[in-house]
Amino acid sequence: MALPLSYNIRNVRVRWQVTLLAISGIALVVAVFSILLSMSAGFQTALRATGRPDNALIVQRGSASELTSGIRIDDRNTILADDRIARRPDGSPMASWEWVVVMSLPKVDNGGPTNVTLRAVTPQAFEVRGGIDVVEGKKFQPGLDEVIVGRKIMGRIEGLQIGKQVKYMDKRFTVVGVFESQGGAFESEIWGDYDVMGAMFQRGAGSNSVVVRMKDASQIPALDKWIRAQPQMQLQAVAEPKYYSDQAGPLAAILKGLAAFVAFVMGVGAVFGAMNTMYAIVASRTREIGTLRALGFSRFSILSSFVMESVVLATLAGAIGLLLAMPMNGFSTGTAQTQSFSEVAFSFRLTPQILITGMVFAAAMGLLGGLLPALRAARMPITRALRDA
Amino acid sequence: MSTMVSVQEVTKVYKRGSEELKVLDSLSLDVPEGEFVALMGPSGSGKTTLLNLIAGIDQPTSGAVVVGGRNIAVLSEGELAKWRSHSVGFIFQFYNLIPVLSAVENVELPLLLTKLSKKERRERALTALKVVGLADRSSHYPRQLSGGQEQRVAIARAIVTDPQVLVADEPTGDLDAKSAEEILKLMETLNQEFKKTIVMVTHDPRAADRAHVQRHLEKGVLQLR
């Protein structure tokens, strides 16, 4: 029979200071670890949630973002005639062509400038892009100097409330609405009318990109192949979600790598800390262990008693750590994206997977931290353990 | 009277690095059932080592240690642990009680290794405490007891599984004269009324006088006196 649980519980109670120290250490590590992971998860969601799988985004080959892409009107018209593109009842193609520019606006927190994407869209954009909902105010009126702003960027940039004016070049645009795009990157953008802004940009009738709705999502590679076969255009077609998640690629990878690195360094530190604590606890109980073994308790029952104590404490610490990290869930922030040089706002996401990872991480720290000193104690000759002062 | 403990040609060598230290040298000793033996001798004479071998918490380099008809020198670590749990009771110099457990819980510890129910365990532990005269202190923690009382709790723990042999390593070494006297009286009672075979290591001549037999060790060899 194993040692009674009350033995562990009372030991923890008697040695509460050192136990508290060990628990706080592990809790803090788990908190930071899960916050880093949730940041990475949130950033990936912001860009992955952008776009519909049956939309194809047409951009210039070799352009890293929509900003550096260009599509002439005759190429656009050629592509829109393609039979794979979905049509409205009136026969017009389900497509939207858009200009994208970057404007510098002051941040709310420190007033410093940051780049915000200004997107000039046709009225069809709302239908084609999908998932765009104006949640406050109204849509901009085509032909008027009006814009709508994404929900996430609104809180991060000064003067984007409804009724306020945004200045671009010499023109002032009135904010008339706030929109959401199911957490996607469009929520970090400002949208205005294609005709009004296109004239202001003086770029003619082309666009940076064209998005088309496919009759069948599986036809996107075929469309891409056909477009690439046209010698006069240097364009490509990419599934819309893939395009935006590829944009997240480098930064999300950096964030994830950073999270893993920091977690590793902190984890090693915490394991040493936990082990040190367990060593101290075990060392102070050496004579007790000798006594228990003399009375006939097996090495295994003593070992499992100590390891269990350590794992339970560490798991508890993990839960506390996750509770500490909880307030960060949903916390919105932004960062300059590496591809489009503009601000992408995103929310920290403490996913169930991250919670599980955090708990497993904590339990593993407890296991490692408890096992080695417990092994040492269980292996010591009884006669030596009994002599221990 | 049959032999309870028979130590046959036992040698114990400790290795410290390349140095070998012979603590017991071909030692033989028989303890009849119901005997109360005192092992005496100067420090380093090997008396505690001999006691540890009889108690099964150490093993000889060569020779046999037969306790209750069983040669425990050949048992594995696990078998030995099991054997200790029902065959031998320990009385230590510093009592070795678990500080976070109450008196009755300390006494109950060895019973956790038996098949007894929770209720039976508690009953037996309380009976053992009654035998040592501490029934009214059962819920006290070791830090709330005097040295003599702690040692009596330890004796209750040693007898709770009803072992045939009790081993005591300087049981009065940490006690004042009055408490030591009480402990020795209790051990006499265990020997005479409960028929326990007792092997006791001691420096204290007064303690040794209570035993039936005194054996003296010097440099790992029993002295004939």
C-alpha cells in the first residue's frame, strides 16, 4: 500500500513557504509561455481568417503584397470574361478591383505614426469579398468622400470615430461607418470608393488587385494556369485565404519561434527551480524517508509519493499560470506586417490547445523536478538515510 | 528455548573509494527466543552495523543472518522490505517520528502495509498507544510531546504489527534519566509480558543492566567476558 495522501498534504502545509515559492515560479513561466503562444495564435488568426476559399485573388507575379502589384484594365477585362468566374443573374462577373495605398496616421497610445492600409473598393466588393458587415453607421456612398473603418484599427488610431475626418493627400474623407470582417485582416483597414479614390490616386482605370468569385473553388489552379499562359500579362491567381495567410507567414513564424525559444529558456530555468525546491524538500526529509523504508515501505511507493506531490503542485501552478494569462485573452494589439508595411491589428487568443499545452508543460516540469531528487532519496542506503540529521 | 536470531560467520566490509573497512569480522551470535540482549562496545566497534544486519536494513558481505528461521541475508531488496514490515520493530535513538503525522497516525504507519481495514488499523494503533501509556495523547503531534513520550510513541509503532523481534539503537541516548528509566521499564514489560525478543545497542551501563545478557564488541569481534 502506498503512503497516505494526508502525508503529502500535511508536508505541503508545513512547508508552505517553500511550496509557495515553487508554485509561483512555475505559474509565472506557464503564464508567459501561454501569453506568447496566444499572441502567435491571434496573429495567425487575423490573417488566416481573411478571405473566402472560393475567391481567387489576382495579383502581379513576383509581388510580395497587393501594394506592389498592378493590373491593367484590359488584362482585367480579359480575365473577367473567363467562364470559370461566377456571374450574377444579369451576367456581370462577381469581381471587385481595388486600389491599395498606405497612409500614415497617428496611434492612440503614443501619437506616433503608423501605416494603415487604405483600400479603394467597388460597390461589388462587399458582395464578393464576403463576411464584411457594417456594424455601426452606414456604408460609404459611391461618389462621395466617405470612408468606413475596420473595427480593430478604430481603437488603435486617433480620429477614426464616425463623423471624424481622415485626410489623405489634400482630400478629407468623412468616417461614416465601422465594419467587421470576422476577425480578419480587413478589420485593420480603411475602405473608400474606388472611383473617388482612384481619381485622387491618379492611377487610371487599373487596380492593384482583382478578386473574383469562382463558380467552383477547385478551379482556381486551372484559372491560375491559364492566366500564366497569357504572355501579355505577368499575373497569377491565388486562393484568397492562402494569399493572406502567406502574408502572415514570416511574422507568425517569428512569433512562434520566439514563443518556443522563450518558453524553452524559461522552462529550463523553471525546471531547475522546481528541482532545486524538490531537492531541498527531499533533503530535509531524508531521515523520514529512511524511517519509512525501515518500516517496510517500498522504494516505489516512496518514489511515487514524492513524484505525485511534485506533479500535483506543478499542475496546480500551471492552472494558476493560465488564470494569470486569462485577462490577455482577447487583448487587441497591432504590429507592422512585414509584407505590406502596414498595421495589422490582432487579438491574443488563448485557445483550448494552448491551455492544454500549458498544463502539460507544467506537469512535465513537476515530473522532471520531482523525479530526480525522489530517485536519489529512494536509492540511498537506509542506514545512511537514517543517520541524516 | 529456540533460537530467534542467529548470526553466522558474518563479515561486513564497507568500501570507501579504494579503501576497504572491515566493520564485522566473521562474527557469530545466537539470541534465543524471548531474550533481551544488550550490545555494548566503543564507537566504531560495529555494534550498530550488527544491529542493522539483524534488522534487515543492511546486508552482510558474507555469512548468514537467520531471524525467526529465515535467512534474510539472501533476500532481495523488495523481499527484505516486506519482511521488515511484519517481522521486526524499530526503536531509534532520535525516535524518528514523522513530524507531520499525529501520534496515532505515526503508530498506524506500519499497518498501512497490511490488509487491515481503516477501522482495524486505528483500533490496533490505539491499543499499542495504550500499552505504552499514551492513549490520551493519540492526536498530539510529535512537537507537542516530550522526548520520553516521543520515544514511547515510537515503541508503540515498533510493536503495532506484533513482530517477534525488536531492535533498539540507543533507545535512551537522547533522554533524561527519568524518561530513560520509563523507557527501559517499558522495554522490560515488552520482553517479559509480551515475550518480545529484544536486541538493544547501548552505551549506557544502566540500560545494559536491564538486559538479560550483555555482549561486548570490539573492532568487529565479540569479546568473551
